[in-house]
Amino acid sequence: MSYEPVDEQTALAHGLTKEEFAELCRGIGRVPNLVELGIASVMWSEHCSYKSSRAVLRDLPTEGPQVLQGPGENAGAVAIGDGLAAVFKIESHNHPSYIEPYQGAATGVGGIMRDVFTMGARPIANMNSLRFGSFDHPRTRYLVSGVVAGIGGYGNCVGVPTVGGEIYFDRGYNGNILVNAFTLGIVREDGIFRAEASGVGNPVLYVGSKTGRDGIHGASLLASSEFDDETEEKRPTVQVGDPFTEKLLIEACLELMEKDAIVAIQDMGAAGLTSSSVEMADRGQVGIRIDLDRVPKREARITPYEIMLSESQERMLIVARAGSEHVVQEVFQKWDLDAAVIGEVTDDRMLRVLAEGEEVVAMPIDPLANGAPVYERHFAPPAKLADQQRLSLGDVPPPGDYDRTLKQLLGSPNIASRRWVYQQYDQFVGGNTMVRPGSDAAVVRVKGTNKALAMSVDCNSRYCQLDPYVGAMTAVVESARNVVCAGAEPIGVTDCLNFGNPEKPEIMWQFREAIKGIRDACGALGLPVVSGNVSFYNETDGRAIPPTPTIAMVGLIEDVRHQCTQWFENDGDLVVLLGRTREELGGTEYLATIHGIEKGTPPWMDLAVEKAVQRVCLRAIREDLLVSAHDVSEGGLAVALAECCISGPGKPLGAEIDLEASIRPDAWLFGESQSRILVSLRSKQLTRLRELAADNEVPLSVLGTVRGSRLRAGRLIDADVQELRDLWSNALGDLMEGH
């Protein structure tokens, strides 16, 4: 290993531009050596520095009376009463999952769980948001199988249930899939830990698994660059996870957190030992000195460069109180994990790294943590956007057979039951799951209280492709609507913003528009964004993914007796629609699946009406007026009705529905107008529901009745619900088998 200064060519190979290398040299006052260059390259990577997004992200609302910790820490934290807090975050592991789907997805799950329990919270639920290419692409089935197996394999072994999520298929993801992982945990408000190093002389301890060579440059050269013909050669940069070690690490950390020995703690995630040490020192405005000879290693002759950049899994960095080293080591030895004092906190605001008695790194913290350039990227709408948005309903022929159309939609990849996926996940481990996958939102109880938390994750990337502002806004309100349908008050958002190359003006325009949409929707609903992640460079050979600003929503159910699911339960109940259906078809699953058209403008929404519809639904659930509540989204009203009939655990129930004559039938049945919730209730509760709707100026329509074993909609649809259930339940599995 050479510690001589490097040249510009070496810097370019590490992902820095000529200008960035010059700025780095100015920032540290000299030319770096190879180890220092490696450290700077990961800290200045897009993945770690947010250099293309930081200026735009400032527009998001991040504060509120319930917010205990907003963006900037390992995860966000929101107060839920009784002295408790919900800690949650969603994060991407896209590029590694395309290269090596099983390990990429598995380590994504492991990493997001560490972000949560690093805050002192015990993880109680996982979700995921997945995007794959079309089923006619040769790699799609391989990637789906590997990713789903990786999520299940890791989460099931750790003992944290996977309770919900979403999965979409679109040819725009053929060359670049998305794997976004979410974790929710619970902690006492006074037990939240942060990653802010302090106390000059306090020891720095490395805990968890030993360091190997896996994951080197995962943040800089894999997650911060486009894919190309050499993508497969990047396989060695994907980390390898061990869920059994993760379980031990969770228990060891949570036990240690009860002993008043920790000053700061951080997961060694992206950029490993480098990012955890630099970021903790930066937050505390201190320096840090590390001796690499003391780092536990699983490979011989591993170099300082490799140790600092390794992204080996299941590792944490702890700043302990002076004199408490033995407490940390005793706890971790009990759980059969390494715990080594590898350094100390200093007062010189420097990162100093020693190896074999020689100082191989001596860099100021500020340029590493805050010195990455913040770019104001050029932005402009895509040249063909106007053509994509142009759609005349007169050019869309009505279907000849509405029964067949409904069945085609129920069997399509984006609407079919996700049972094939979630049956591979342990949904009940831990004993907190109250509503498992299959309804609008998952629900988990908060042990020791009468509360529960609902959660949902959403994004319609076709909407975002056609209008990223409206698409991102829709992701927020639909995710909120889903938790409201479960009986929960939305309390906080975490986002995972997946886009192409930000150096391209059209991509940056998409990103900026999406941020505006999230900002406006969260502002209207009074929701803070408490954590999140930006994933750029999701491109292959210059082709970007559809913009995918994924929104995960958490809601609070104050009393677990007042919760709701989406399926019909009683013959004779009334079927009622809250909200208004408009004659619009732009961007719908119906247009794409039935007519092969992906054009138009997504359904517009009035945010005041959206808020009112959610308010009425939530109040009705709390007053025990409703038997079921279901968000109307992809596939429109006909698909929502079918899902209410067939998605429950018991025998499917039919319904008889009247059509609205003033709207063309396919728009009424399959249009995706926003701000609509389909509910069922006893007839004696209708008067009170009408009062709530009138008080809040929410349109209300009695559509029909739960009845029999067929779904009938006017004279257009007459289908056996058991046949619909069989088709819907088996469609995704059949597609995976090539049927």
C-alpha cells in the first residue's frame, strides 16, 4: 500500500471530477494519498453527500409538534403518546439488488433495521417497495425470485415480520430494478440515541461482525453511477449479510442502551467505517482517531484502504463513556460478538487513521462531511412530455366485454394479489401483527398500550412519468388514505426518491417537480417528512427508470378497537362511495393493460377535498359506523369493488351496484379519480355517515348492496366472485411460472 500523493487520473477512477479533485486538494491543503482519496470519494459520492439533491430537499416540511427527530439522523422519530415514539425510515438498495438480487435485497433489509435500532428502537415491522421490469424481459423472473427470497430469508431469520409493501412491473425497470426497504421500531421518548460523538478522550468501539472485503466502493462506484455493459463485473462490491448475527447485534445493542454507557452510536452502512466515524465526529464538532490494527478482521493482509471502505454487514461504531469500555465489551461478549476499542474522540476536528504505527490518514472533518459541492443542476421538462400528456377520450374505444376487461385487470401484474410474494415472509413473528398484508395498510399493536400503528407504502410511477408533480402528490395522499382506511391518523412520512442521472436536465426537472408535489401534499395534510433517502443514477445504457418517489406513511390508531379492513363482511350491508368520480382515464392501469396506451395526464386532485374525505372516513371508523373501507386506486372503482368482495380471509361476498349514467361507463368503472374511498356499513348507520359527509362537504353516493355470490355492476358486469378470487389470487404465481 502506497501512501504517496495520488494524481488526477486516480481521482477520476474513483468517481470524482477534475473540479472536485481540485476542490478536495484545496479543502485539505494538499494532494491526498490513496487511502485519503478513497475516503473522500465515498464521502463525496452522490449516495453519501446528496450533492445534487440537498438544495432541493430543503423545501420539504420536516417539523411538527409530534416530531422528536427529523432528517439528519439514522432514522426519524415521532411521538405516539404514553412516553413512546415510533422510529422509522425507508432506504434504497437498488443497484446491489440488480447485481446480486438475493444478497442485495437481504442486506437492504439488514441495513434499514440497523438504522432503526441504532436509535434505541426495537424493530417491530418491515415493509418493502419493489419495482421490476416486464415479464417478457429475460431477467425479470430471476430478479423477482432472488429479491423476494432475500427479503424473506433475512427478515424471517432476524425475527421481524414483513407486514406489507408494494410491487410493480413496468418495462421502464427492465435494466434497473428498485428495492426500497422500510423498518418501523418502538422506543421510549427518553431512550432515543443519536450519532453525535462528544467527550474528548472518550473511547471509540467497533462492535459486531469482523471486517472483510465485501462492499468496497458500494456507495461511490456502484450506488452513484449508471449501469452499463460492465455491470455484472461489479458483483464483488455487493455486501453479504448474516441475519443471525444481526439478531445478536440487535439484542446486544438494546441491552447496552439500558446501561448508560453509550455517548453515540451509528450503523456502519454505506461507506462503512469511513462514514460512521466522519459523520459522528461532524455532528459532535469533534475529531476522531482510529487505529486499524485493532479492527477485528476476517481476512489476512487486508489493507487500510480496504478496511476504511469495506461495507461488511452487521457492524456498528460506538462512542462510549470513558471508563465504560468493559461494560460494552462484556455485553457484546455475552452475545458472542466482537467489541474492540479502536480509537478515541479528539479535539482537533481531524480524522486520523493509524496502521502499523504509521498515520496513513490526516484529514480535516469539515471538507469530508460538508465540503462536497452542492450542485444546482440544470433542469428542463422532457422534450416529448406534451405528446405523452395529450389524450382524447374520443380516441379510446369502450371495451366490448366489461366482464372480460375486469378479469384482465384483476389478472394483470400490477393489480393481481401479492400473495405469491408475502406468503414467503413471516408476517406474525413477534406477536404484534393485527392486520397482515392484503388490506390497504398493515397494522401492528404497540405492546403495553391500547394503541396500534398502521403503515403503507405507495407510488404510481406511471403517474410520475406523465406528471411528476401530480404523481408525487398522489403518492403522499394515497399512502395517507390507506392508513386512514385502517382507522389511523397519519403522523409522519419517510420517502425514498428513485430517479435517473441528475446531471441530465430532464431528470433534475422530474426530481424538482416531485419534491414540490410531496411538499404541497404534506403541507396540506399537515404531515412532516422525518427521514428518507435519495437514489440517483438508476439508469442503464442511458435509459432512466420512470421517476419513482416512493412514500411510506405511518399512522396512529389510538384505540385498537377502532380499526378497519378493506373487505366486505356482511350480506345486506350498504356499499357507499365517499368522493366524486370524474370522466378521466389518463395514466390508468385500464388504458395501459387493455388498450396499450400510456398517455394522458394523471387524475388531478383538490387537496382540501382529499383532506375532507380522509377526515370523514377516519371519524366514521372511530364512531364504529363502518364495516369496511378501501381506497380506490389502480384499476378504479370496478377493481376496488372486486377486491372488497374477494380479498377477505373468509368466503367471498358479492355485490350489486348501480352505474352512474352521466359518465361514460369505462371511465366510471375503471377511471382512477382521486380522493375516493369505498366503504360498507349497516343501513342504520347511513344517516350519521351522511351527516359527517355533509358537514365536511364530501360527496357521498350509495352505490348498492353487499349481496350473494356475484359482482354485478348495472348490466355491464356480472361475474362470479369465487372465479374472480381464483383468478386474482393465482395470477402472479402463474406469471412467475411462465403461464
